[in-house]
Amino acid sequence: MMDPARPSPEASGFRREGRAASKPQENRVADDALVVQNERLSVGIDRERMRYRELFDFAPDAYLVTDVHGTIREANLAAGKLLGVERKFLVGKSIQVFFEDSARREFRHQLDQLCGSDRSEEWEIWVTPRNRQRTPVAVSLGRARSNERGDGSYRWILRDITRRKVAEDALRELNRDLELRVASRTAQLAAANLRKDQLIFSERKAREDAEVANRVKSEFLALLSHEFRTPLQAIFGYTELLERQIHGPLNEGQMRDLKRIQQSQQHLLGLITNILDFARLDSGHGIEVELAPVAVNEILCVMEGFITPQLETKNLSYSYECKNEGLVAFADAAKLEQIVLNLLANAIKFTSAGGSIALCCTDSEDTIDIQVRDTGIGIPSDKLESIFEPFVQLKGGGVSPSGPGLGLAISRRLASAMGARLTAISDPDCGSTFTLSLRAPLSA
């Protein structure tokens, strides 16, 4: 009797035949799946290859692959454009044919550097494209991976650096130009400093020479003035004898002339005193003045007697006006007389024959103004201050100036010493007006 749990021989055989029949079918399914998978891999590889080719061809820099001897195996579009040869004709050519001689010698050295690394440092060379001028490029060289090409190869990247070279040349030229400018400005500055030093030395030397000349001039003027006093004292003595009428009486006309001689003597003495004052000022000493209330009219009314001979010689008219004969100024009487005589003498000197001279005196709130007006040649506006400088005299208008040209300079210094002001206004060809402004005494 058979065990019901144990399968029968017929059932077991049936199952073995079913498994044997399903194996070929499973193999076919596996093969189909493998084919599909291979097709997908092939499509993916083709897609990656096309992507690589697009990246390779359209790279902005020249990209080449060579063997260990430099023979080109692959080149992109940029390489063909850079080297002036279509890329399909580049394959099989040596990359060195496009190098200049110095770059060819560098070629082996750069390959030797790759022995210990996969990439060399970037270096710059000049390449010579077909039918084009040589072009500067920056070269990057690297070893291709061994699993890509079993026989060994190199990747080359050539980057056109023409613009960079132009910019570097322009910068270099700019630097050279700047260096030249700096050198030029430095030379100019050195020359300017040299000229400045020379001018300083010349100015110092001129000042020293001027000081020496000024000292000599002052000494000469002092000596000359002192020597003038000797004959002048003799003249004083003889006029005094005449005035005493020791040798006989004098008539009225002779006495009048004698008075004029004595006035001229006093004027000459005043001029000598002025010269001594000027010499004293130039030597650094001040002018001694004795300030006191002075009756101005008493001094001005006698001025005509001092200048009558000069007025008659040139046929000049003279007028004097003082509306207030009681005017009093705070001044030095002797210095005031010298200033007015200097101003009158200056007016006579620069007034042509037939002209007129006017002396007037007016008062304002705090000053007494004495004016000397003439119808002379006038003074240009740009000379109104320089005429008060020592030894300055104007020329023109048919007038030949005489004398040393110290009158106005001394007069202004005398005025300043008294605390007064001496100014001038003028209309060329119409005459000038000199104004001496004296201080009025303070009211009690």
C-alpha cells in the first residue's frame, strides 16, 4: 500500500519535464534584456561621445591631442583657426612645425617636466600659422590618462594672448613714458632748484652789494654835505657884513636883493640838511623833529621870495591862497618849510614856460592840508608812488630834469617823521597836485 504523502513516479516525471522546457525560455528573456541593456549603454556612450565632441570642437581655445613625439591625432575647430589649417588636415602633422625655433628647443624640455607630473606649468611661445603673421600663445600641456590611450598621448591647450600682449606692450610703453616724464620732471625740478639757488645767491650778493653801495653813498653824501657847509659859511659871513653896511650904505633895491640872497642861503642850508637827513636815514638813524603848534600862514606867505628868480626865469605865474590865516598845525617849522620848498621847486622844474604854480592851504576836521598845484607835464598813474623813491625822476614833455632826484623822497620821509602824509594826484599833460596833510593841534 502506497504512502499518500509521497508523490507518485508519474507526477515527479511530469514536473522534471516542465522545468526542462522553461530553461530555454528564461535564457531567451535574459538575452533580450541584455541586448536592450547593451543598446541603452551604446546610446548613452554615443550621446556622451557627441557631447564630448561638441565640447571639444567648440571650445574657445585651441585643443589638440598628440602622441609622445608631437604628432597631432585630434584637433578642434579653434586649433584649425589658430594655426590656419583645417583641422582634418592637422591630423598627422607634427605640432612643432608651427613653433618658432626657440619654442622647438623648449618642446623637449617641457615634455621632460611631465615625467614626474601629469601637467606642466603654462609657458608662452610664438606660433607661425599658415599664411598669417606669427601669434603669441600661452601653452598648457598635460599627459592623457593611460586608460584612454595605451600608447601614451598629450593634451595641448593653446590660448591666443595677442590682446594680452598688446595690453602688456601698451602698459610697458605707458610705464616707459611715465618713467621718461618722471625723469624729465625730476631734471626740470633739479634745474629749477639750481636756478632758485643761483637766484638766492645772486639776490644775496646783490643785497650785499647794495648795502655796500648804499653805505658808500651815504658816507659820500654826508661828506659832500659837510664840505658844502664850509663855503656856505663864508657866504653867510659876507652877507652879514653887507647887511651891517660896514663898507657903505645899501639902497632899497640892494637890501631887497640881499634878503633874497640870505633866503637862498637858508634854502641851500636846508637842502644840505636834507641830504644829511637822507644819509642818516639810509644808515638806519631816524630824523630828529621838534613838533609844536606852527602858524602855517607865516611860513607859506614867504615862499614866493625863495622861488621868485626861478619863476621869472621860466615866466611862470604864481599864486598863494589861505582863507584862514590863523590856521595852526602840529609840525616842525623847519621841516615844514623844507617840504613846501621842495614841492614848489619840483613844480617849477616840471612846468613848461608860461605855466602856473599855485600854493593853497585849507583845513578839515582833523588835518591842515597844504597843496601845491602846477600845470606841468603830469605823472602817469602807475608812477604816482615810485616818484617818492630816491633818485627817481620822470622824463618827457620837453623837460630835462636836474638834480639828484631826492626832493620828493626826502619830503615824504620828513612828513612821515612829523606824523603827516604826503600824496599826489595827477592828470597827464594837465598837471599835478601834491597834498601835505598835517595834524591839527588837539582842542583844549
